[in-house]
Amino acid sequence: MILCGISDEAGNTLASQIQATRELGWKHLEMRNVVVDGFAKGNFHDIPEAAFERAVEELDTAGIRVLCFASTIGNWAKKIEDPFEITIAEVERAIPRIQRVGARFVRIMSYKVRESDDQMEEERFRRLREVVNRFREAGIQPVHENCMNYGGMSWQHAERLLENVPGLQWVFDTANPVFNLDRSKPEPRPRQDPWEFWTHVRDASVHIHVKDARWNTEKNDADYTFPGEGDGAVERILRDAFSRGYDAGISIEPHMVAVFHDANAAAQDDALRANYVEYGQRLQALIQRLQRD
């Protein structure tokens, strides 16, 4: 089993991300957004080449490997009506970088949910088949996350996606169902059930994002918690995964520290890193208890 975390949850700067990984005694990161000294913040597949090479050098020096690229490909900010060339360009930028660091997975999504009843399913399936084929031909496994996208609308949508996109596998996020509506049901739609969703994608799940939350009706948003303290069924899902022989990646995504606009960027990184380290320690304790039981 490989424990890691989504990089920018440990701080904006690469230095903070490396420090948090070392404090936990871990050897891997799931790279998402990063600030490399002298360059603007960006996703690991979008930062300038010079920034990427510097990041690779610093990660190598620290003895930290990249398990997964948490890419922006087809994510909740991308519309299915956008030109497909945008997606293909992202894929082509990502492939050599993923190969350069030897990452096993690339996280992708299936585009923003449309307000219309017509979700343009066939176009989504067509695009993702092309994306998956390109990555797999390059020796990289794409994993789809159940987030605010077509595949995260319900477990039924996830199953249709997996059925129509050969070679696609899953990264299951434990807390995303807590705040996502179940769009397989009529209005007024309930929130999704994390355990129910898991049972329908677990056979395709080769990576897990541990996040936990409770839905706060008053503020119409989620309150994020330490693992096992929310409604994400974290303990139940991990127990089930281990009982089924799961020994792949588990990546933390605390989401508990608000990213604030502060002139003191170091203070923000300190807060993110401290929370990330505590979150990782709590997850390790939870896993050890589950493996003893």
C-alpha cells in the first residue's frame, strides 16, 4: 500500500509539499497544483518546462516519487461543448511529464454537468475513449474521480461511463458523495450515499482519495473533518477495501484549511502543512487499527 496526499493540500510551494511528506515519513505525492520558486502556481502538467524540471530535480533530491498526476483534464471547470482540442492538448502535455517522473496514474474527469437533461453522453464517452487510449498507449493508467462531473452524478452514471470507456479505472473519493446530489433520482434530489457509490465502483477502483465531510444545510456547503469523523463512510469503505485485498494507493485530501488571500504566503503554507501532517497521522492510525481488527 502507498500512502500519499494531493500535493497542494500540504502547501502551495513545492518546499512545503516536500517538507510535509518528509514529516510523515512518506515517499510519494499526488501532484496537483504547485508553486516552484520563481514561477507562478499551476497544475503539474501546465507549469513551464523550466519549473517542471526544477520540481523534478527537487523531488529526486528529496527521494520523493510521484504516484499520480491530479490533472485538470475534463474536470468540473471544463464543458463538454468546449473544443476537444483543448483536452487533447492537455493530454499531450501531460504524457511526457508523467513518463518523466514514472507516475502510475493520471486522474481525469468527464466534464462539467450540464443544466439540461441532455448530458451529451455519447460525446463524453467518445472523448474519454480517445483520452484513455492515448494514455494507455503511453503506458499510463487513467483513473476517473467521482467529483462534480458526469461520472460523479450518481453511481449509475459512473457505471455507464465504465461500461462505455474500455480501459478506464476509478479513483474513489470518499467525501464527494456527501455534497453531490444523486442525479439518478427525481427532484428534490437527495445527497449521494458514499457507501452505496463505493460498492458499485470498488471493483474498478485502483486508487482512493480519503476526504471526509458533513453536509451543513444552513450554509449549503460541506464542513470537512478528519478521516472517520464525517459522513464519508471512510472507516467502512477502507475496512471493506482491505478485506477485498486492496493494497494500492491511498491519497489524503484534507480540504480543512481555507485557502485565504494573505500577503503572508508562508503562514498559509504553515497552516496547510500542519493540517496535512495531522490528517496523515490520523489516517495511519486508523489504517493500523483496521488492519489489527
